[in-house]
Amino acid sequence: MRKHTMGLLAMAAATTLTLSACGGAEVGGEPTDGATDGGAGGGDTIRIGIKYDQPGLGLQDGDTFTGFDTDVARYVANELGYSEDQIEWVETISANRETALQNDEVDMIFATYSINDERKDLIDFAGPYFVAGQDLLVAADNTDITGPEDLEGKNLCSVTGSTSAENIKNDYAEGVQLVERPGYADCATALASGAVDAVTTDDIILAGLAATEQNAGKFKVVGAPFSEERYGVGLPDGSTDTCEEVNAAITKMIEDGTWEELVASNTEGADYTANAELNPPEPDACA
């Protein structure tokens, strides 16, 4: 774990926040069914849903969890009164995020979780804590592709089931050749071999992929995002109090410089800069 994050998490937790997946969270409430007794700082654990397979954002390596989402989650959990050994990481894939919150499988989710009205009908969101945009990953020495319009007649990789590449075909380059792979690591392999000319998804996901040890120096993010994805913290429906606590933590993280440090450290080597017009974001008012 990074030295800065370790320092944050070493602070003794001053308060205990108990989360309820059904009726929201109340500071100082009774332990929920999902909590377990016996930890530092008050006894309960907090269950946080993350991705396990996204380098630079949420990645599991044995018992270690790394990435921007996990680091933000650690900071927020610490501000809510939980030390790191009170965090229970739960794998939360994209298709099951709302279900995990509704079924009391997690207390909150940090997993490149874009805020939209359809999801807000089912759950609550705090944040956003980052605003991503769809972008392109190309070879480090590529000078031909500077945006989606340059993909006419070229091969573009995205993961199976994603709409990212289809968006480019429909809106920017009708003649692009779409190539699907099971995961972004597979797309990166195809890009390295020259089988495809570019990979597309959210810019910070691409940056995390480029920043891995095996990809260091091979790729670059084009840096011309053409969509807006506001990453929020997923919470159970009715979590207004918890939302306000999380937003306060996000605001503090931005103001004390930690947000900038975490973006930089998790994308180091990717030649990536977050969109300064949209980042760092100001959290929305809680409903």
C-alpha cells in the first residue's frame, strides 16, 4: 500500500458508522446483520464492493487490493470511522451492483459506478469522486489517431458486451472494424501485437491498464474524451445520512490533496492527465 494511504489508515477511528442496507446508515446506530464484532475503532466491519479485475482501479492480487477506487474507498472508510482491517472487500461486477446493494450484500460500492437516473431509481449515490470520459488507448509512438474520427478503416478493440466501440461506429467512424475480446487485458495484448489499432473505454480505465508493469511504456491514452461518466459511491436506497458523510469525506480528500495524489500514483507511467474541466468534481447534494 502507498505510504500516504497507510498514514491515513493508521489513524485511530474516532467514531463508528453503522450501515443499514435497507433503511440507510445512521452514525452510532445498532450493528447491522452484515457487520461483525471485534474490530478496532468500534467493532463493526464495513462491506465495500469493488472490481477485482481492473488494473489501476480495483484489482485483487491474493489478499492485496489496489487501484484508485480501492484507495478512495479506504480514505472514505477511514473518515467514517473504519480502519483498514475493518474493511471487507466484496467483488461486485457491473451487472450485479444494484442487486448487491438491494440484497444487503454490501454497504457501499466503489466500482467505476456511473451515476445515472435509471440507477438512482433503485439506489442512492454519493459523489461523484471522479469524472471519466470515453477515450482511446493506442501505441505509445502512434501519431495518426488523435480522436474517434481517426478510426475510419482501423481495428478497434473493446470487451464483449460493451457499447463503447459501437458508440464510435455509430457516431464517429462508420467504417471502423470492431474487435471484441473477453477483457481489457486481452485488448491490450491485441494492441501490443498490432492486431488492433486502438482500445476504447473510460479514460481512467485505459490509464490503469497502461500503467501496469507489463504494459509500462507501450501505450498512451489519446487524451480526447468524448463522453462524461460521473463515478459515484453506490449506497442502499434511503441512505441520505450516509451520503452526506461520504460527500464530506470526498470533499476533504480533494481539498487536502489526497485525490490528486491517488490519481497520479494509480496511473503512473500511462502518460495520463485527468480532464481538468471536469475534475476534481464537486459532490452532488444528497437527496
